[in-house]
Amino acid sequence: MKKHNYSAGPCILPQEVFEKSAQAILDFNNSGLSILEISHRSKDFVAVMDEARALVLELLNLEGKGYEVLFLGGGASLEFLMVPYNLMKVDGKAAYLDTGTWASGAIKEAKHFGETVVVASSKSENYNHIPKGYTIPADADYFHCTSNNTIFGTQMKSFPEVNVPLVCDMSSDIFSRVLDFSKFDLIYAGAQKNMGPAGATLVVVKTEILGKTGRTIPSILDYKQHVDKESMYNTPPVFPVYASLLTLQWLKKIGGIAAIEKINEAKANLLYTEIDRNPLFKGAAVKEDRSNMNVTFLLNDDAHQEKFDAMWKAAGISGLPGHRSVGGYRASMYNALPLESVQVLVDVMQELEKNI
């Protein structure tokens, strides 16, 4: 039976990425060696890294605009630490928008380095919306936000105009929609949503913002060190970078971000329309802030849970239960999830309605 993978991450990737990755594990570039055992300094892997970095800039339309691309380890959670280390001045301050679990994690780390101003938070409403109308201090060293909140199913539909460096954690919606990425001075994202397997973290940074903190930064945590070494300061996560390259190649082949945005909108519209129509269900997030990547929804009557769970499992659906912070269900619809899988879920929801 075909599986329909709604996992929040690590998550679904394009089938051709799995196939090419599997072949590379057995024999990479007809070298007789596995991608898992080649040197990261080898000609073949240096070419992988160079192409992956270039493709990121191409897809984000940032070529020639003063940005560098890094593939690092440690997950996006390490960037919670690296961002203030590299951007918050000694005796400086930073501004943060608190929209969920990962945003609050970033705030916690920033507080180790200096004054951390939370300009707004939706915590009191269990993060069911994106705060609006906040003021960012003009003397902040940077402003940090999280574009998509995986757990709570909210997404920033617009970003504030700022006169300080704009930093964004795009872990769960990078490469999913068209944005003016040149508005951002630093973007970071864990690979395991829209780009590759867990183990690599993408950082896209405008180099002119670096080296201005006045603090001593340990080399492994210094963006400038990684930029100077072209993302090879230490051994990079070789296989995740390779799989990420394959995913970026796939995205370019199907038409890039503009093409996948249309597909993602179609998937989100299909599922949200059913949630709003079907009297058995309700959405968990405020409508205007609903995420196109992570759809959170609840049964209006928990008495139907056992029956619904049995039905979607029988249909080959996987990874649908919601995070404990929200409960209910979470349909994570990253780039590689086909529209057909969303239709299967909608069909199950309609079948439940008929049988109640």
C-alpha cells in the first residue's frame, strides 16, 4: 500500500532523491566508493558542495547580492546560539518575536549574550496566531523571527520593514514560497523539512553584517570562519549535503520556488476547505495566520477519534497525530508531498462524516 507521509520532520522527500541517494551510498559517481566513505576534500564532494551552495543562491534569487551559503551541523537549534554570538554586540541588545516553541528556544539562548527584547508574543493564546503591530527597537543589533511554526501551524504572511538586520528561522518553510529573500540579512534552516535528511543546517548570510560584535567568538561558532573556508572549516555533514543538493536540483527542474508555491497553495486550499466545511473538524490556528506547511486541526467531538484514527491508518496515512502542545492532528505538507496524498486525507474526513 502506498504511504502518505505527513511527518513533521524528518519528513517526505522526492522519490528520485531517495533513489539517487541510495545509489550514491552504493557507488558515488562510479568511483567504486560510497558517498558515506569519500573524503570531504575529494574533488567529487567539493563539486557537490559548490553546486549546492550556488543552487541555494540561484533559487533564492540572491546571486551577486553579497550573500554566502553555509552547510553546517548542529541543527537549527545551534543557530539559536550562533546568531547572537555573531550578531549581538558586547553590551548590545536584540529583538525577538515569540511565535512558538522554536522561537522561545532562540530567545532563551540570546539571553545568555545580552539584553533580549521580546517585542510581542502569542504564548498566552497557545501560539494560535502571529502577533501584529509590534515595535522593533531602533537600537537593536538585529530582529529575529520564525517564519513558520511547525508545532502550532501558524505562518508569517508578511515580514516587518526594519532598519536593523533581519534574521529568520525558516526551518519549516524554506523554498516553499516566493519571498523577497534580499530583505533578510541572515536565514537559517534545518534541512529535514524541505531540503534533505536531518544532519545539515543551511545558513544564508549577508557577509557585511559579520565581524561587528566586539566579542571573541570560538572558531567553530564563528560564521566568518565558515565563510572563509567555504563551508569546509571542519568536516561537513557529507551525505545530508549531497541529498540536499539532489532536492535542490529537483526543485529547480520542476520550475523552482514559484512552481512549488502553486502546488503548496493547492494542497493547503484543499485541506483547509475541508476542515472548514466538515462539521466534525475545526482548525487550531487563527485563519489569517494558517500555515501552508503544517495544518493543525481538531475533532469537534473526541468520541470520534478512535474511528477516525483507524480510518486514516487504513488509508496508508502516516505521521498525522498533532504535537502534544496542541493535540488533535497535524498534516505536514512539505514540498515533496503530492496533492494526491492530501486528497486521500480529505476523502477519509468525508467518509467519516458519512459514517457518523
